[in-house]
Amino acid sequence: MAMEKRPGTTLVIVGHGSTTNPDSSEPNHRLADAIRERGIFDQVLCCFWKEEPSMREVMHSISSSEVYIVPNFISEGYFTQTVIPRELELEGPITRRNGMTIRYCEPVGNHPSMTEVLLKRARETAPGVPTKETSLLIVGHGTNLNDNSAKAAKTQARLLSELGLYAEVLPTYMEEAPLISDWAAMTTQQHVVVIPFFISDGLHSYQDIPVLLGIREEVGPAASQSEVFQSNPNHLQGKELYYGSAIGTDPMMADVILDQVKAFDDHEDRLPEKPESVTA
């Protein structure tokens, strides 16, 4: 169901950004444009940690008294729990200051509707391939420093597996077991679909993972200049391997962002908040 218009409201989409990858911020701008076209909010703004406009700068561009902040991140972690609240001077889920009410939503990767986005991307990556004869791999980063990204991939793999559409759905990682480099040994099916559980087609999806899969012998160009996503199927290790682009590039992510806004509203009466603060 389409979201009703929210006059006097601004939506801010927060991304990581990159000083080295020109494709990193593109999904955020495309999603902002798509939501802006729906005319729901008075403003739809983007800001970044590693690019302009910064989080501190974007707050000066807001002309509304009601503000929703949605982190365009796969999982809870250092950026959503520490960096964004610090940079935006948030006091919790709800911050009231200078006549403005700021609502801090959960990251997009936490919303259940991500499962449908992953399913859509998997089908588009291997059109016509029978899912009952296909192994679907969801690739997260994985790290010993923060297991939240691994947890998010594991949760989505479980939800997709419960649908019973694919022969098997497995979470895999770049930096922890089960490693994506072992994809052939861990899958039982002739057809294998690999979907990167990342927001943008950054270094991981267009350089690192193709090498780990064996599609490439060395890292290649930026995603906007790469054909790695158009080479399907890849005939490797006796199997047909289909490799999709990062999940965050899917147009359906606009709906996931709006779903997080709605989810906040549905639970707002249970959220703690502090008295309004006034800054000079």
C-alpha cells in the first residue's frame, strides 16, 4: 500500500560513501530521486560519512519540523550505533531540539522486506533456471571485529530457506567461515546463484568476491565499467555460477526505506525519548 503524503516532513537517507569508489554513493542518490518523485515528503536528502554532503552539513538544509533519518546500511554496527548518532547529535530513537522532532530509524537491512528484495535479485540474476535445482548463496562481509553483518546475512538466508523455493540457501562470508571461496564444495546443486549482501557495488562486489569465486584472476575496474555482472553463467568447477550485483542497488530498496519509516511509526509509542534540548 502506498504511503500517504507527509507535509512538513523531511526524509534523510544516510550512506557510507567512499573517497575511492565512484559507485559507492550512487544507490543512495537513485533511491532519493525515486522517493522524491512520489511526493511523500517535503524534502528527501542524502548525506554521507565519507562524501559530501556530510551528516553535519545536511542538518542545516532541513526546512521541516518533522525529520526521519534512515541509515542505508545492511546491519546494526559501529556506523549506525556510534558514528551516525554522534554526527547528527542524536539522543536516542527520538530527539527533540529547536522545535524539530528527529526520528532515527533502524538500518534498511534489518527490515523483513529485505527478503523479498533478495528473492527478486536472485530470480533476475538467473532467469529461467529452476530454483529447486539451485543453490542460493547470500554473501556478507563477516569479521571478527563485528559479527552484525554476518548475523544479517545468516538471518536472511534462514528466511529465504524457510520459503522452500530453492534447493538450499546458505550464508557465506568473505572473512569468516563458511568462506565464499569454498562455494563449490559447500553447494549440492548444479546451478549456483551468488548475491552480495551489500548496499553498493563497491570494492567487495566488483573486485574481491569475483576473485574469491574464481570468475576473475585479479581485481577489475569499477562496477560502472565492469562486465563481471553480465558474464552469467560462469562455467566453473563443473557447475554453472550466476553472480548478481549488490542487493542495495535494487530499485525495491526505495520501498524498504519507506518500510523502515512506517515501522518506526508503528512502534513509536514504545520508544524512550528525552526532553527537548535547545542548542545555541
